[in-house]
Amino acid sequence: MDQTVFVIMKVNGTYGGEEMMDEVLDIIAKFTRSDFKVRGRVSGRRDEADAIITGLNALGEELESRSFYLLENEKRINEIMDTLLQYTLMDFSKKIPVSEKGDELDAIIVGLNTLSEELESNMSQLKESEAALQKKTVELARSNRELEQFAYVASHDLQEPLRMVSSFLQLLEKHLGSNLDRDAKEYIGFAVDGSLRMKDMINDLLTYSRILSGNAKFENTDIGELLADVKDNLKESISESKVTIGYETMPTLFVDRIKMTRLFQNLVGNAIKFRSKDRPAEIHIKCEQLPETYLFSVRDNGIGIKREYYGKIFLIFQRLNSKNEYPGTGIGLAECQKIAELHMGKIWLESEEGKGSVFYFTVPKYLR
Ligand code: ADP
């Protein structure tokens, strides 16, 4: 600044050129407003004033080309920013033209274009596999529905012929009773037993398929009240087995009350049924609040289960003990699993043979 003032003064002093002075000031003023197009007139006298104007003109040219370059770069940077913004919206289609400058910005642009091509192809692969997955899910849901429908229809329709078989067997026994020898009576007895057992299985299958296909009715349910109902439903076996059942304060959850009752009833029923003969049966039901879920547990001090059977017992009709010792069809835990899944939860167990078992299941908190 000082130097500029000095030069201006010198121009003014030496040549007294007011006009020259105005021109120089005008050029400088325009430069400060980023207008670098202005050029001063060179008189041709080759004096200091001409030298200053020539210098200013050269400076103007230089600044003009630099500002053009800066503007160009600003445009390219804006384009890069826009493209990055598109990427955050998962749109990788935009490609930025590469200039002939071959500068650092071009290197960035080339990198971005390559990245976008890669992401674009990954996205299209992802979309393809998503569509395939969606198709498979729909197919699976359809085949599940068909299977559920089949289980329902089969179990429903099998009831009638089975009823006929068992009642005619019983009639046969009644009519021919005195004429039948011991073996024949025993065979008829086996056949009647078998058909009664089949009847239980068909009934359980029917209930199971109703759980699968029936609409869920979610409502706010006081789990404490629900457990009181469970105890009431099982009161005969509770008093017969002299089992003690304890539980603490329970939450109120948004669940399918009937199905959740069934889940608890199956677990408590099993804890009673598979009690140990060596000690009084004790069952404890607990609810723990975890960050994302409610964790329920039903603990017993019964006969326990070997680790190798942990998976098997959740399958339909799978049992570990003889039907004479412990009645049942082996569908209860399969039902529990379906009900837990219906509530977006999981079910599993920990057990020690001869000491007892704990069955756990979760209900996510967002169902509240
Ligand atoms: P069910 O009770 O009709 O046999 P479940 O599906 O409820 O059928 O149970 C499957 C099998 O898992 C039972 O037959 C039994 O062998 C085992 N089981 C279930 N609960 C317990 C338990 N609390 N203690 C020991 N064994 C159990």
C-alpha cells in the first residue's frame, strides 16, 4: 500500500498528470472489486508512468487468468460436492467430466468416477439379490401357508375316520368279547390304544396349526394376571404333584393373551410333568428387563435334559421319555417356539440332567 501511494505520488509529482493519476487509481479500485479486465492506456513515452501502467496491465492479465482458473476450479469442486451428496442418497449414476488439465482435481474426479462405477454395479447386484430374496420370501410364505392349511385340513379331516376306527373297534370288542381269545383281545386293546393316541396327536396338530394360521390378537396383558390364570388352569396337577410355583412382580405387555397363556402353560405344565421323584417340585418364573427385551425364565428342579437334545425337543412330536411314564404328544414346545416367534422373540433352554431345567424366552420391548 505504502509503495502504491509512493508510486502514485511519484507519477503525480514527476509528470503532474492528474489524468494518469485517476487512471491508475481507477485500475486499482477495479482490481479491489475483482474486476481484472480493465487495462490502462500506455502513452508510448516509455517513461515511469508507462512502466506503471504496463505493470498494472500485466498484473491485470495475470489476475484475470488466475481468477478464471479459480472460478473453473470452484465449479469443479461444486460438482464434486454435488456428486458426493448424490452418493449419500445411494445414487451413483452421476459421472463428472474430466478436464484436460490433469491436475489434482482431475485425479480426484477420476477416482470418484471409478468409485461410482463400482458402487453402481454393486448396487445393481444388491438390488438383484434383494429382488431374488423378496421372491423367495414370498414363495416361502406361500408354501408355509399351504403347509399350515394342509396340517389344518389333514388333522381336521382325519378326525372323523379315526373316530370310526376306534368306535368300531370298541363295538367289535363288545360284540365278540366272549368269543375272543386272550391274544385277539390284546390286539384289539393295542389298536384302541393306538387310535386314542392318534386322536390326541391329531387334536394337538389341529391346535398347533390353529396357532400358526389364526390371527394374532395383541392387547395389553398383565402377565401377573395371566400367570394366575395358568395356575388356575393347572390347579389339579399342581395340587396332585404338590408343586410350589413362585413368581415376582410381572410387567404388562402388548401380547396375544391367549397364545401367551398357552406358552406359559406349556412350560409350567412340562415343569410339573417332568418333576423329579427325589424331591418336592419347585418352579420359579422370572422376568428380567434387558436393554431391548424382557427375558422370561421358567426354572424347575426336575429331571433335566441332556444338552444333545436341546434342539430336538422343539420339533413337532419329538419326545425324550416313554409315553407310559410321561404322557404327551411332543407338540408343546413346538407351540411355544411358534408363539415366541409370533411375538418376535426367541426361546431356548439351559439344563442339567438330574438337576433341572430353565426355559428362557424373550419379548422385545417395542411390543410394549
Ligand atoms: P410333551 O410335553 O407333550 O412331551 P413337549 O414338546 O412339551 O412335549 O416337550 C418335548 C420333550 O421335551 C418332552 O417329551 C420331554 O422329554 C422334554 N421336556 C420338555 N420340558 C421339560 C422339562 N421341564 N424337564 C425335562 N424335560 C422336558
